[in-house]
Amino acid sequence: MTSILTNTAAMAALQTLRSIDSNMDKTQARVSSGYRVETAADNAAYWSIATTMRSDNSALATVQDALGLGAAKTDTAYTGMDSAINVITEIKSKLVAAAEPGVDKTKINEEITQLKSQLQSIAESASFSGENWLFNASDAAPGVKNIVASFNRATDGSVSITKLDYDTANSVLLDTKDASRGLLTKDFAVLDEEGEPTDEMYFLIDANSETPADGVEITLTTETTSEELDGMTSVVDRMLQNLTSAAASLGSISSRIDMQTEFVADLLDVIDKGVGRLVDADMNEESTRLKALQTQQQLGIQSLSIANSNAENILQLFK
């Protein structure tokens, strides 16, 4: 039946055209934004996951910065410790040289004094961002330093932060408050042949600590005996062993920071790729779909035009 009141063909064509226009709007939005899932209305589950992971990635980027800061502090302390080891080794050599008969011990002591000043300069200069792990001038004892290493999300959705800890009590060379807390300011007892400590104690540097060491500072005079030289040499050698151990610890944590930094960088990339798989639009597919929809739109417009022109044919019956 042909009706001049209800054009069913035009209505069908218009409905199809509306559907095409709706699909075209979605496709154009994907092409312009690059996202297949841009809002929660597009896909609530994927949008929620992507939003959470982007937030976690932002936290991981901050962790990456914190690791960089921690690496700088650790490297600074290690560089100072390595330099101090070289100076202590030189002092040890000077003490051994002083054992040679006929050597001017006062001249050697002048050299040792200069080396001590160099050690003080190294300890005080090994500072980064206001932290010095080799020098302590505060009343509080050297404490544990924390380096943010990772941001973790558990399966139940809870989050936590992993930290790397380093006890600076193992690396402080000079302490101006309590000499016993510094590797070079505290007393070392001379050991007897059986390895037992004796009453004879030495320390290397007098840092004018408020709580001074009880032993004798390692200095040479013309009256220094060979037995005293042996004791000083053995004490300096033990200091050298402690500094070597501290440097090894700093090297280990520096290596751990480097590995964690690399892991966090890889993790950031992997999460970005995972989020992209969930919400990014396939531009090849979307551009192809857009071209097809444009063709369908043109055909829909022509179909609607034809449907509207059918009603005009009725006028021919009344001529």
C-alpha cells in the first residue's frame, strides 16, 4: 500500500543512516584520539584496568627517579671510600718505610700528617644532596639510609613500597661527636701473637670529637720504637680491612641499584605495551572502517532521497 502519510521506505532509510552516522562518530573519535577505549562508557573493565596501570606507571616513574638519587649518593660514598683506601694504603707503606734503620721518622710523620689531612678532606667532601655517609657531625649515631626501590601491587589490590637499606655506621670514617663511631677516629687495640687484644690502643685521626678516643694517635717521632711501629702498622692494616669491607658493601648496593633501575625501566615499557593492547585503536582497521562508513553514508543518503521521491510519483495519478 502506498501512503502519503507514512513513508515506510524513507523511515527505514533514515534509521539506517542514523546507525551509520553513529558508527562514523565512534570511528572518527578513535581515529582522532588514538584510543579504542577512551572513556568508561567504551569498555568499563578495560578502562578501569588501564587507568589503574597508568597510575602505577606514574608511581614507577617516581621510583626510577628515587633510584637515580640513591645511585648518586651510593656512588659518591663509594668514590670517597675508594680514595680513602688508597690513602690508608699509602700511610701503611709510610709506616713500613719508617721501620728501616736510619730513616728520618719526623720527615715520614710530616708525610703521614698530610695524608691524614687528605683523609679528612675526602670524608667531608663525599656529600650528595645534603647526605654524607662518610662523615658524621651530629649528636645522633649514623643511621640506616633507605632508598626507594620499587612500587608493588598485590593480587588483592593493596600496594606497598620496597626499599633498599644501607647502614652508614659501617662507612663513617670521621665522627666529630663520638670518636668511637668513626672508622678512623676510634681505638684499635694491638693484637698479641695469639690474636688477643692488648692494652696498647691506637687511632689514626684526631677529629676533636666531643667524646675522644682513649688510645694514642698514630704519629712518629724520633723516639718511636720498632715495637710501636709494628703495633701502628697492624692497626692501620685492620683499618684498611674495615674500609675494604665497607667499600665492598657500597659496591654491592650500587650494583643492586643498577639492576633495579634496569628492571623498573623494562617494567615501565611492558606496562605501557599492556595498556596499549587494551585501549589503543588499530589505526589501519579504523581507517578502513571509516572509509567504508563514508561509502555507506553516501549510499544511505541516496536511498533516503529515492524513498522521498516515491511519494512525488503519486502526483502523476492526478494529472
